[in-house]
Amino acid sequence: MTLTTLKTTPFDDQKLGTSGLRKKVSVFRQPDYLENFIQSLFNALGGVEGADLVIGGDGRFYNRRATQIILKMAAANGVASATVGRNGLLSTPAASNIIRKYKKTGGIILSASHNPAGENGDFGIKYNSSNGGPAPEKITDAIFEETKKITDYKILEIPDVDIEHLNSYKLMDMDIHIIDPVEDYQLMMEEIFDFDAIRKLIASGFTVRFDAMNAITGPYAKAILERTLGAAEGSVVNAVPLLDFGGLHPDPNPVHAKALFDLMHSDSAPDFGAASDGDGDRNIVLGRNTYAAPSDSLAVLTANAHLAPGYAKGIKGVARSMPTSAAVDRVAKSLNIPCFETPTGWKFFGNLLDAGEVTLCGEESAGTGSDHVREKDGLWAVLLWLNIIAASGKNVPELMTDHWAKFGRNFYSRHDYENLDLETANKLIADLRGKIPSLAGKTIDGLKVVAADDFCYTDPVDGSVSSHQGVRIYFKGESRIIFRLSGTGTEGATLRVYLERFEGNKEKLSMNTQDALAPLIAAADKIANISSRTGRVEPSVIS
Ligand code: G1P
Ligand code: ZN
């Protein structure tokens, strides 16, 4: 067995975004690229001698290769143990659970979430700390600094090791444990939820469709929904994680999960429909002819979580990302619990969860989660919905309508303009920032601006400050528009425009969302000149 130290030189593009390092597979396949990043990560952690690491990913192209490289580097760097999901597979929430449950040093998650996979698709790596959550900015910044000065890396030059069989063995001095990716996750779900009640619901004829979109949640959903809770075989579709996700784009939204939306709006709709994303942390939930949009879903879950055994004692507080609608704020108010507004990205929930300030959290981008792990968790959200349905006897449309009748409705939509020219997008945002002081008090198309700012967040737990998190424009009547650039794309820039308007009038609760938001959509274009600057007449994705 040869332990080698190889000379290398830095790459200039290894800055981490909202969810770690995300690049085209072709970029990751350059000689030394992955190795440089992993060694920089190890260096940023102050070395990994004696560390216990978890390794797994969403099954996309390069997942296995990367797992092999990381194992050989981990052993060469003195890591004490590596716990690896069989075949290198672990959903993001499952990885978070393993880190927490077995008190590991941290975990390396191989995923580009919902981005397309395959040889021409994307790949990504992120590091999660001992609390099971995405590494905080001080670590990701330190990794980036290391990538700029790396000179060599350590690796074992040996043939690939066996990651296909459940087994424990040694690689030099490092223990390797190949584990079932599903088992611990399922045990945790059985502790949180009333599986008997859900089983009864399903046995009574309640039908379910779960679309795993050829990504990581297939094995989890098959084991839990079909084999344990009794959903008919075939209820989970696209259930085998494929290297290229079968060409699907596992981002659960009305565009990329169109097959599910079509089904749920057809005569053959089951009672319940759901989908997750590439690495299993996102979710969408639908009922017949009803979409429980993520911001609403967070509000409904917060209002009803106590119906699940894991939350029977109630909820301490909630947190939502800033662009997520304020629907949950209303629930928090009625429950008399705090509601925190954080920047986009799950890592900002970590401190609040660790400090016990919040129990549930969520983002408009189809992410919902709780303090059971430190990641958003797609299947968890699906099970919480099923538990609430089983306990309340109400289906998705009834739960939604009852919720709006009680709290009013925050009409909400996100318009994405993808693959924009980087310079154009940056200039658009820079100019918007410049406009902020002149906006307050202005009336645009009959909409009166009451306030405008660029969101700056001070973490209530550690006091750290994150600025420039999105331009927010508030209008009279509880409406707002937010503009920000995506931090997860790999091609050009993506402009996200978030639109929200509260409606308390019972007659208007069932309006079409885009119609309800039409005046704001027009105002957004007036304020940011989106169409004239980008040449786009409509968004690439409306969710
Ligand atoms: C997007 C979502 C954000 C989510 C992140 C990672 O980030 O908007 O809510 O946390 O993916 O899943 P963005 O591309 O907007 O930076
Ligand atoms: Zn994801």
C-alpha cells in the first residue's frame, strides 16, 4: 500500500456557494480538482487525524468515483473511521442523521441537489459539521482560503475498495463501515411519526403517489411508504437512483415535476401526491387538484405538527428564509411562538435549531425540516403530512382550505430567470441596490412602496452578520417583491423574483395565484427593467 504526497497547484474557481462546491462534472474530472478540494477541506478543519467521517451522496454520475478518491485520501490523512452508505449512497437528511446519531466529526455529502446529473450534468460536494448541518460560513471561507494556497495532497495509491457490500474493514489504519443507507433514517421516522395511524389510513383505501424522480429517495420511499406503511407496489415511481437521473431534473416544482402535477389534476389522481429532489432534502405535496405550495405547507405543518407524536409537546418556534411567504408568521403569532426570518440557505437555520430556539423551519424552495436533523428533509415532510391527514381525518384540499379560511392567504410565487449573462444580472441587482433610497414613498402602478432595503441578517445566536441577502420592496397591504441572485446555479446567473400578497377577503381566497399577483408582477418589471435588460419576456420557471 503506497501512501503518496502529490504536488499540485491551486484552481481559481473553488469558492463555495449556497450549498458547497457545485460545478459541471467535467470540471470535477480535471486531474487533481477533486483532490485539491478535499485536501483543502481537510486542511481547513485543521487536519483530520483521528476524525470520524460520514460519506455518501445522491447516486449521480461521479458519486462512486468521488467516494473512492475521498476514502483513499481520508485514510492517507489519518482519518480514524469512514462510515459510507452502500454504493456511496446517502440522502442528505440521512447523512445528517448518521453524523448526529453516531456523534461523528462530520460528513462529506456528494450531491448537486436538484441540478441535472450525468456526464454532462453537475456534481457537487458539501461538508457538514458535527451537528449534522452544513458547515457555517467560517468553515466554508476557510476551505476557500486553503484552495488558494494548496501545494500538495495525500492519497493512497491502491485499487478501488469495496463499497458494495455491508461490511466493516480496515484501509491502512482507517476503519471503513459500509452501512445500509435507509435503516437508521427509517428508525428515526418511526420514532417521530405514528406509523400505525398512517398504515390504517392507507389500508382504508387512501392512495399515494411518490415520485422519486430517479434520484436518491427511491430506496427510502420504497422501504417506508410501500414496504412498511403498506402503499401499493408502484406507488413510488422513478424509484431507482440513476447516474443521470434518467434525464429528469429532480427539482420538485410545477415545471420539473410536471408529470406529478398533471396526474394530481387528472381524473385518475390518487389522494396524495409528493416528490423529492436529487439528494432527498426537498419536497412538494399535492392533493387532488391542490398544490400545497412550500410556503403554505410550512404554515400548515406548523399549525398541525402537534398531531404527530414527535411534536406532541408543541413547537418552540419556527424559522423561514426571508423570501419564504409570511403565511407561517401568522400561525406563529396565533401559537404565540417566535418566528425568525433568515437568509436563503439551510445553514442559517443551524444555530437556531442547535440553540433550541426553533423546532420547524422551511424555505419557499420546497425545503421543510425540523430539529430531528440539521438539513431539510423531503420524506420527513411527506410523512408529517400523512400523519396529519391520518390524525385529522382531513385530506390535503380540506387542510388547505381550512387553513386559509382561518388565517387568510398569502398568495405567493417565485419567478426565475435562468442562465442570464452574469454581467447583466449583476448590474441589474447593483442598480436596484442603488435605487433603494429613492423607492420608499413612491407609487408604482398604484402600488405604494412603504419600505425598501437590502436584507442584512444578524444571527441572534452568534451575532454574525450576513449582508446583501436580497433586495426587498414592501408595499401597502402586506405585499412585497424580493430580488436576489441564485447562489447554486452553475451556468450564467439566475435572477429570482419573489412575489407575495396577503388576501384576507374570504371571497377571493381561491383566486388563481398568478392573477392574484399580476399587479406585483408588472411592478417588478417596472422597478428592475427585467425584460428590457435581459431580453426575456417571461421567466424560465414559475413556481
Ligand atoms: C436555492 C434555494 C434555497 C436553497 C438552496 C439549496 O438557492 O433558493 O432556498 O436553500 O437552493 O437547496 P439559490 O439558488 O436561490 O441560492
Ligand atoms: Zn436538495
